[in-house]
Amino acid sequence: MPLPEKEGIKTSDQEFDRHFGVIAVQQKIKPQKLAQQLKDNGTLSQVQEEIMNAKVIDLLEEKAKVTEIDPKPEGVHNHSHELGHDH
């Protein structure tokens, strides 16, 4: 099961409209014209996917647990040089 479905993540019409508005402003065209262009060239679903991906990333960042560790001192490493590895 994909993560968005598992977590109940969906895109709303408001989010879609807001995202459209931002793109339209960036491209200096009306949102309606942008929507028509995306429908015509078949990339409308990509916009929905972008919104969904952003929401998934937000969720992952929200639920992520960060563990800080001290870096190893210079020159200390955990592998052998038996196979000819050299540095």
C-alpha cells in the first residue's frame, strides 16, 4: 500500500487551486489558462503528484527521529585494508 494511501493523505481542491495560483503567478498567466494548458498536454496529474509528494515529505519530516552522533576523529575508520583499499 502506498504511503499516502496508508496515511490517508489526500489533496484537496483548495490545495490544488493554491498550487495552481502559485504556478500561474510564476508563469505570469491566468490560473484558468494554466489549467487548460496542463489538461491539453496531459501534465495535470503531475501537479497533483507534486502536491502529494510535498505532503508526504512534510509527514516524513514531522515523524522523523533525528539522532545526533559524534563524528569519528580524523584517520579513524572501521574497515581493513586487506583487499588493497588504500587512502
